[in-house]
Amino acid sequence: MKMFSFIFSVIAFLGIGSYIVLDFPDLKDSNGLIYFLLLFVLVLMSLTGIFLNMPFFHRSSSNKR
């Protein structure tokens, strides 16, 4: 389950990154600012998912020794 969560977080991070690069909102407009803040919150959520599931890989690699 942690592997699925990690993969989903990485895919979400890459997808959100592409939206920020390809469709950067106009920050002078309130709609653009709200859109950018929502994307920023999604980036933070996906990074949190990546960091929380990263120790799973360190534990599994250290158990193989």
C-alpha cells in the first residue's frame, strides 16, 4: 500500500508541475492567484506523501543485508 501511495504521489507531483509550467496563471487576477495557491497546496500534499513513504524504501533496503 505504501508503494502505491509513493507512486501516486510522484505521479501527482509531476502532473501538477506540468500544469504550473504549461498553464501558469496570471497572478494579478484573483482567479489566477487562487488557482496558483490551490496548485501550491497540491504540491505540498504530494511532497508530504513522498517524504512520508520514503522511509519505507530505506527500511526495506536495509533489511536485505
